[in-house]
Amino acid sequence: MNTFDIEKYFVVNDTNIDLSYLPMLLRRKLSRIDKLAFTVLSKIFDEEIDEIIFSSKNGEFERLKEIINQYQSENMVSPIKFSASVHNFSVGAFAQLNKFTRPYYAISAGDESFENGLITAIIQKDKKICYCYADEIGIGLVVKSGDKYSLSPSESKSDTIDDFLLFMDGKREFWQTESGVIRRR
């Protein structure tokens, strides 16, 4: 059994995105995924973070479609659109903007992207991890060593992201993943 604490928790959807702290020129260039990620990260990030983990099920799929269409019609690709289409663009741009020089990375695992990113954050020992998921909604957590929550082994089918939100709101006793069961202690 692995124990941990969730120090911060934040959820954003299309109605409560807040990028007012960013320059207008940068805000205009951000995709929907970027906007969710930047909002979440700005709400939970602090200087004591040891690592940032970002995950997204679909990532920059819309940008990829734009690049393909541009290549098909113009036989060229915008370097700016291309660089912004990589999976870790959001977390990389946020890290650069905030002069964050510690490790950050991105995880993509299809429908299991949220849970795989969260489990990766939970199993990091003696680190304060900023975890951000951005896809249909944005979810952010700061996970660190502690004993308020536990992760126990399990081999059951995963619950949904909506079930996780209910768990965090205290309306469920546990949240099930293929990697384990998360409970309050």
C-alpha cells in the first residue's frame, strides 16, 4: 500500500478558464487544451514543486488536423503550428514562462491517460508533484508524501473521471483504477 496527500486540487472547464495573467498575444495562440492546462497549472503551481506531470487523452489533435490540412493545401507547414502541436507543448510553455527548471513530462495513454498520470504522480516518493490533466476538462492536483490517502493494489476495471470528481468531492468512498484503489484514510 502506498500513502500520499493531495495538497491542492482544482478543476476547470470551458466556463471558468482564466488566462488574465498572460499577455494577450500569448493567449490568442493557445489551443483549448493549452487554456485548460495553463489555467489549472496557474492555480496549483508553487515554487516547491519538484516535478510536473501532464497528461491528455487526445492532446493537440485539432492542431494536428490543421497542420495536415495546411500541408495538403499549401505543401508546407507553419513552424509555429508544428512546435505547438507536440504533446508536451502546454507543460513546456508553462515551465518556460515560470522559469521552472526541474523535470516535467507528458503522458498519453488513450482513455487511461488521466489515471496513468495520476498513478505516476502518486508513486513518486519524497517529491512534491504537480499533476495536470487537460482534455474534456482540466484537473490539477499537487501530490506529496503523507498519509491522508492510500493506493492499494487492484485488478478491477477503472472508474471514470466523473467518478474521480465525485470521490474528491466526498461523494464516493474510493476511486478504482486498473492499477489500484485510491481511498481516504
